[in-house]
Amino acid sequence: MSTSFHPGRLVMVDIQGKSLDAATAAFLRDNQIRAVCLFRKNLGSEAEVRQLTRDLREAMGPDALIGLDQEGGSVVRATFLPQPPSAMALGAADDEALAEAVGAAVARGLRSIGINWNFAPVTDINNNPANPVIAERSFGESAERVTRLAGAWMRGSLTAGVACCIKHFPGHGDTHVDSHLDLPTVDKSRAELEALELKPFHALREQAPAVMTAHIVYPQIDPHYPATLSRTILGGILREEMGYQGVVITDALMMKAIAERYGYAKAAVLAVNAGADMILAQGNLDEQAQAIQALQDALARGTLTLARARQAAERLDGMARAYPLAQDDYAAEQRKADDALMRRAWAAGLSALRGATPPRVDQPLRVLVQDLVPTDGVSEAGPTGAQVRALFAGHADVEFVALADIAALDWSGVPSDGRFNILASTHRARYGAQAAGWAPDLHLVLWNPFQSLDVAAPTVISWGYADGALAALQAWLQGRIPAAGHAPVSL
């Protein structure tokens, strides 16, 4: 059988640096690669990003796909655009029109810099408080809320011309392991998945241009392969039973859950045979070439059929033509309006628990905070101590205690001197048992909402730490706005 088809059409790569160097451009052309995923490392100034996406389109052609993760909250790559609220902030506001408006605003910003594919919204249902990687990236713990709000967000994005990608099929909400680091297992029956995890994917399957897979093993469904590589899950459940005809893309194959067990090359072939149309093959040019060569070899041997490869390419062609690359003008007035919308949405989600009320502006305060929270590679870096200090600019008497690691805090060392003690939680990890003795008068949770379960105190949750989230929290601390959101998860 002829294998004139080039498998580079089925591969999305990442690139190094903030501009397209000659060697990478040649690699893209020579391998007929049509898709690039951009990360924080690739995004310089807005002008630099526009130049980069122009150069990528020139190298990859008119049916190019340029994607990134602009979910909102802690997972945003283009931080110079208006900063969208996290899914859970929108879940706390529970306003479909607001979610749709936010989705459209995100897409307007992305189109202006030459992006036509956004790996959002997350349709995972976060029903596991110990989940180390989803948490506030989910709209909530109920299938109904996740489906409603993710569907509204996606409608906004698609109307504004950017393809969406619901993720992570068949559900990453009930894991306690991060698949970037290891291979999670979710030991649920098919009936249990149908009752919860699969509901948003099923409901949104005709609306979603793309679905991203989860690197998770569901042993009761396929004990041998994670969903990304499972013909039972992708080919059987998603394609045949649910009838999904859109694009299926893998989560990154370089994540340890896949790379350390199967290797790039083998995983690429397994994924396409399972039902994926595009593999996300990060790494250096040699590693990317291995994935492409593996697909080429499989076509030559017949272990990957030309019909399956062409079917995948046709789906990708269709999506690229429905959501073509552009660089729309992002008028200053529109941008200002979108920024105001994002801030309004952050404020609508601000939520108070256990009777939390703001301290008086003349009350002596003590604020304990970790000064630096580096990025974990998935999320942006957490808020700094300086950003937390700025929240209290309107308060008369504030003593700040800067901590290298807030998890090591010994509450017995906090003076009992009449100051109102405020604990500001700025990192993602849960505290666990060591926080049992902590007794702040107020707990500010700026990232992982489930930290509120670790500290028994009056609590305000911002669901994130973008400018809009911090502005809303400051306004609440100064008594200017209420915290009117309602937690979409059990806290």
C-alpha cells in the first residue's frame, strides 16, 4: 500500500524560544507539521507573539493549528491579555450568560495574537478534594453545573472564532495523582463513569470541535492502557458509542504517565490506532522526529492503516478550515471592556465561608504569607508576598510575616497580642494534618479552594490570583463589595 501520506499532519509539537528559528521552521516544513502548541516559554511581548504566529503560519500553511492553554485562573499562557476567571470562580458565580461572555472575550484576545485553538474549557468534575491538578480548573462537583457552564463558555469561544477542546476524557476530576508526574488510576465501573464523569462529554459532544484525552487507567474498563492509548475508551466509548466525530487530541505524550511507560514512539502509534487524530509530541526536534518516524514506520508496516491516518487528517483539516488563523485587531475600547468583564466575573465568584467578615480598616492586623510560589510547569507562578501586601494598602496597622514555606508554619509561634491574624494561602498543595492547630481569625484562600478544609477558620475564597481576583478580594477586605459567590464544591 502506498504511504505517500505524511504523518506529520497528525502531530502537534512545541518549539523552543520566543521566535521561530531557521532549524525549527525547516523541521516544520520538511515534516509537513501543521500544529504547534505554545507555552509560557514561547510568549514574549504581544508584538513578539504576533510575529511568532505569523511565522508559524507561513511555515505550516493555511490549515495550520496554533494552540495553547488559556483556561483562566492559574492556567493561562498569554498573561498580557485580559485575565479570565478560573472555571470554579465562574462556578461560584453560577451565571451562564457571564460564562459565555468570558469565553467570547478569551477568544477575542487569542484571535488577536494568531491563536485558533484553545485547550479549554475543562469539563472534568472535581469531586475529589485531594485532586492535585484539577481543583479550581473545574466548574464544580456536579455534572449539571459543569455541563451548563462549560457549554456556555464554549459557545462564547466558538462564536468568537476560536476552536475549543473539552478535557480530559473520560474524566480527570477524581484523581489523587498528577499525570504530569505519574500514571493515575481511577477504579470506577462504566456505570459509575456514566453517572458522573461522562455526562458533560456526552452532553457537549456535538458542540465541541475537539476532545483531549486523559492519561489515566480505568482498570474496570481497560486494565492494560490509559485512556489516551485505549481503543476500548477512545474507539469504543467516545467514537462508537457516543458517536463523537470531532478531533481527538492526546494530552502531552512527554508527561511521565506515558513517556516513562511506553516511550514517545510506541505511544504515538497506540494513540492514533486507539482513535486519536492528533498526538501532542513535545520535546526537542529529535524526540519529535521519533514520534513522526514511528507513525511513518507503522504506516509502512500496515500496523497503522492509511485509511485511519487520512480520517484523522480530514477531521483536523475540517477544524482548521472552520476556525482559520487570523490576527484580528483588538481595539483598545474592546480590550478595556473585556478586562472589565473579567474583573466583574472574578468579583461575582468571591465566596465567604463560616461567617467570614472583613476586619475593620483601623484594626491591628498580622498577615502570614509565603513570599514566593514558583510555577509547577502546569500553572503560572502563584501570587507573591508583595501582591498580598498590596491587598492591605487601605489598612492602618498591618504586620507582615513572610514565610519561606507556609506549610512549615508552627502556630504556637504566632503571638497572642490582640492582633487580628490573617493567613493567606497562595500555593496549590493541600496542607493536610499539619494545619490542624492553625487558628487564624481569617483565612484567605487565593488558589486551591480545598485548603479551606484544612484550616477551621472563617474563610474567603477568590478561586485564583489574577489581577481581577486580587482586586475583588481587596475590595471585600475594605468593605466595598460583598462575597456573594456560592462554592460549587463541598467545603
